[in-house]
Amino acid sequence: MWRTVWRSIDRFSLQHFKYVINELRKIKVVDQHNRELVIDLLQTIVEIVTYGDRQDPFIFECFMEYQVLAEFVRILKISRNSKIEAPLLQYLSIMIQNMGSEHAICKMQVPLILMDVVTSFPLYTEILKFAQHGEKMIQTAVHALTLNIFNVSDDMVYQFVTSPPASQYFSDLVYSLREKCLRLDVLVQATDETCTKQRRKEILLESDEIVDDLYYFKDILSVGEPRLSKVVTQDLLNLLVFPILIPLLQLRQSNGFYVSAVTSLYIVSYLLVVVGGKNIVNAVAGVILYPYMTPRRDAAKEEITNSSSDTHFFLNLLRDMEIMEIVGSESQKDENINGNHICGNDDVRLERNGILMYVFSDNHSLLLASLLLLLILAESKDLDYTSDSMIGLSDIQDPMCRQCQRKAFIINYMHSGFSSQNYGTSASLGVNDNVFVRVMPQVFYALLNVLASQPPLCALIQWHTGWFMRKLLNFQVMTLGEQHLHLFNTSYQQSCERLQKELDGCWFDCILDTMKDEWENCETALKEPLKSKSPSFALELAVCKQSTDGNTNSSDTAWEIMVDVVKVFILHLQLKALISKGELLEKPLLDSADSGTSNSLDIASASFGSDVYLGSGIPCRIAFSNAGIRDIYMIPAARGLSGKVILAEKHPFRSQRGVVIAIAPLAGLRMQLISTTLHLKQPTIDEDHPTWLHLWIREFDPRSKARKSRGCNLHVSNSALDGRWTLGFPSAKGCEIARLLILEETYKQRSFIKSLLAPLLQKNDPGNLCNEQDGRKL
């Protein structure tokens, strides 16, 4: 009997569900006092509805009968600074996303649409009020809920969301995206002395928000509803793409929305990568190619008019661009640069026009960012043939396919009524009409100039430049000229010289290991497919600093420089192989077999506290701050790649043995900054005390701190200052002997490493590159 009275309540029963709904209906206002109660009720409803969708159809029928969604909307309206919005929207999003039946989702939302003959959609309207909420979780919930609504596949839904005032939501989304672009540009263009590491972090966070918004636009367009796609596409083009591109290409002055060139190129590139679509891709291509279309605009219009209706959008764009050009010419008069179209052989005028202004910019970030935009367009499956033939950078590997497209282009070109004389050149029709193929020699020269820059640019920039060179080398549209080869040889020789200088630096003992580590990284970077190439690299290059902050005379700075030099040298080896043979080099086998006497083996393998032979040691004294003056032996020893200076105390019971109390690398003793490279200098004998020997010790250990060089010195902190030993010897002669012995062992170690690198440096002498090319085409 008592068990019957006190039996537990089935929290997933229909009876309990009705009870919870009635409790929610009793809420007249939501404030801080009852917020937790309301959250518990909402959570319970979501759990029961999710359970009922799979287990009990009567629960969903009750959900519809009691119009629970209307209760959710009511709770939003009666909230009084309770911050109930975030959990409510999240629970609502969870409930809809966990609905197993699409029919149930549609049935859930139709009654709310029919409340006022499609003039009111309370749930959707209330959700949009939080579209610009500052909390990321609320924004995510809004996106999830709206996408679920867009996927209802109901004509009334689409009629409502694509008509004013509801359609203003999409415009607001684009305006919000514009504001984020402006904030990003402020960070990119900052000129203060802000820590570059922190600045880079802020740029990545801001750019992530922009990318998230672009993916939301992609999800909306993926719904596939024509009315919805049209509204979103028009807002993206009219409010974002055209206001960015048209001033960028100097087709018209800015209307108040202005971001720098590098940020503009980044935004448009990411838009193409993430959102894409025929209308957006061809609109971007149309604006970019417009300055070069004067000789064949009429033919292009005729071709588009006779094609499928899907390309009529591009025809309308051409007309709009002509109107803009007329308006711009009236306001700018003689300053209008749109007269510099392709005509004759005036390549100088061509380079100063449109996107080519940035391709041939002295700013490496603009150069690479504009080339990436062109490559993204060229490899887009949505690009129409008119634009594709003008760009001429399609990555076509099949010669037959290339020949077929060339034939189709010539036929189409002849039908357009133009001949090669219109372009003032005797070269083939295909090359003449391909704007960017025509200037490809200058493009390669600009890329090679980046590699040959003095002072040298950081490895990150040069690796990206190498990626573009490898990508463009696949198009095979021109012969590599002597000027290109000469410039590359110059750059190659510079990389070799910098590597040889590093052999005199304080990290020469790590060059081979670094080369082994970075070889695969370089190969991976060069082979990276276009679809994996993030446009954000342009922003990273824009804030990349060649010099590091802090003490430039420290071993950690020298480490960053050495890694940079090795990366650049590997890149030049690979580019040389591409130019001369058309393929990348395999990882070289660097024989590092060690040799030495038993005593040297004993010393080279020594570690702190180990037992070593003192036969070659020189007696001396050293003062430690916490241990006073101690009598020790100094033992410099080199074996193959390894070189150490060991301090050992004499063993109390074994006369010829000692215990290691300190170890330092031979490389890095006594550093001095020369021409941005930390070089070795002889250990110094104190002028006032000829029996004292000063040794500056390399304390920084990149391996123990798991530091990974990114190729570009964005920021380096001096976490460990270099140390110093001062050793006292019985006589000045003994001090001099010790100094010479250190130099001798260091020379042995360096010579061994040089002998391993010699085949690479000699075999890849750039002087014979002109002969090695052997007709290789770019």
C-alpha cells in the first residue's frame, strides 16, 4: 500500500510531460529569482520530446497540441534581464537537431507559420533578435535553428524569410561580416610596437570569426532553394564583394567601406574557397577581368547571350561594370586608369592595371595573395569558359585535354570576329587572349625577386613563394629565359653562402639534424594542394617580422636564424631540381658515421655524473656561486657530429678517472653578432689576468623546450640567457694551451660536418643551371 503511494514518477511519461508544460505556463515573468527553475523546466521538456520522438508518438502529439514552441517564444518575451536567452536557444537547437523524423520537424513549425497567414513567424522572428548577440554559443544556436527552419522545404517558409522585413536578416549578416573585416584590417595594418605574437593571435581569432560566418552562408546556399540562394548571393555581392573589389581594382572610388589590399584579397579568396558557387565565382572573375576585356566585350556579350541562362548573370554584371566605368570616368577624368586595357604590346601599361597592380607589387604579401586569388578562380569548377580562357591558368595535366580546349577556344575566337592583329602581336591566339599567361615571364621574375631579396626574407615567405613557382611551373606555357636563370642562380648562390656562414655560427653542430627534419616539411609545403592552401597565409606574411625582438646577441636568436637559413637552402635545392628536371629531389643520405679513439668515444658519450678518462684534461680551477672554488679538469673533445667541453673532478679513488660536474657544447663558445649571424670567436684570455680563460656557454636547448621553428621569426623570448665560465689555470702558458685545444677540437667537429655537407654544396653548384635546363619549359 505505502509502496503504491510513494512510487517513483516516470519522468518520460506523457502525464509528467503535461505537468511540466503546465508548470512552464504558470511562469509570468523570468528574472534572476526563477531563472534556474525555468531552465530546469526547459531542459526537461527537451529531454522528454527527444525521447518521445523515438519511443512514444503521443508525446509529440501532446507537444503539438499544447503548442510548446509558442511557450518557448513567450518565455523569450517575458524575460527581464534573466539571461535566459542562451540556454533557451541552446535547448531549442538541441531538440530540433535531435529530431529523428523530418516530418516531425516540418509539422512542429508549420503551426507557427500559419499563425497570421505568413505575415508572422514568431519563433523565427524571436530567434533573429539574438543574431548579433555577443556570446558565441548563442550565435551558434541561432545559426543551427535558422538552418533547420530553412531546411523545412515549405513554400510559405521561403516566402516569409525571403521577403521584407524578414529578408533584412541576410543583409544584416553581411553588414556584420563587413564590420569583422574592418576589425581584422585594423589588426593587420597596425603599426605600433605591439608584441607580434599577440598580434598574430588576435588576427587568427578575428579571421576565424569571418570564416565561421562564411561557412554559415555556405550552409544557407546549400539548402538549394532558388529564392533563398538569390537573396543571399545578391547581398554578398552587392554589400561585400563589389564594395571590396571595385575600389581595390581602381574601377571606382570607395563608397565608405574600405579595407586594405591584402585584407581585401584575403576576404575574397576565402569567400571563393568556402562559399563559391557559379554566380559568386563568375562575378568575382568578371570584376577582376573587366579591365582587360575592352577588345572583346561585345563578343563576350554575344557569346553569353547565346549560351545557357545560367550565364546571363555575367552579362548583367558586364553591363553594370560599364555603367560604373562611365560614372568613374566623369568623376576621375584623366586620372581614370581604365583606359589601360590590353592593346598593342604595351606590357608596362598592362601591369599597372587591375589585379596586375598587385601581382607586380613590391609588397610580397600582395604579390602572393593576388596570385592565390587567380589560381583559386582558375581551378574553380564553376568558372565559365570566357573567364577561364582569359586567365589561362587551369591546371590541365592531360595534353589531349589541353589541345581540345585550345581548339575550342580558337573556333570560338574566330566566331567572335577578331583576329590576332587586334592585339598587335604575332604569337598564337591562345597565348594572346590569356591575359596572365602573357605576363607570365614577369610573374616569374617577380617571384624570383622575392627569393633573391636582400636582406633575405624569412623562410615562411620564401616557402610560400616556392609553392607558387612549383604551381606555375606545371602550366608549361613559356621557356625559362636567361634573365630568370641568372636571377635564380643569384638567389641560389646567396642561400649557399648563408649556409656556409652558419658553419661558422654557434649552431653548426645542429645543421645536419635540422636539414633532415626540415626536408620533409619543405617537400610537404611545396606539394600542398591548392584546396588545402589557406588564404590566411597572406595575413601572416603581412605581420611577419624579419628581425626578432629582444637580445639579438643570444643563442636562441641564432637558432631561429640557422633554421631559417637551412629551410631556404633546402627550398633552393628543390626549386633547382624542378627547373632543371621537372621533379623534386629525394631526401639526401648524409653519412654521419663517427670515428675516433676509445678515449674520444669515452668523452663524447659522457653525461653529467658519469666517469671519464682524464688523460687529455688540463687542470684548472673554477668558482661556483654555491660551491666555492673547486679544482677540476677541463676536457674538450669532438667526435663526429658531437663536440663537448667537459669539466670533471678527479675521482677520489681512481687516479686517471674523473666525475663529470658540468658539460657545454663546443659550438657556441664565445659568440659575437656579425651580419645577422652569430659567429664563433676564440675563447678569450683575460687581459688583466692572463691565467683566466672566459668561455661564453650556449644555454638555449630547442629540443628540451620542444620549440618548433615556423620559418618566420614572429617573436622569440629570451627564456634562458647564455652562461659564462671563467677558468683559472696555474700559468699563462697553460691557459693558452687550453684555448688552443678548444679551438682544435672545435675545428675537428666543424670540419666533419662540412665534409658531410660538401656533396650537397658541390653537386648542386648553380653555375651550370642554364645547361641543365635542357629546354625545360615553364
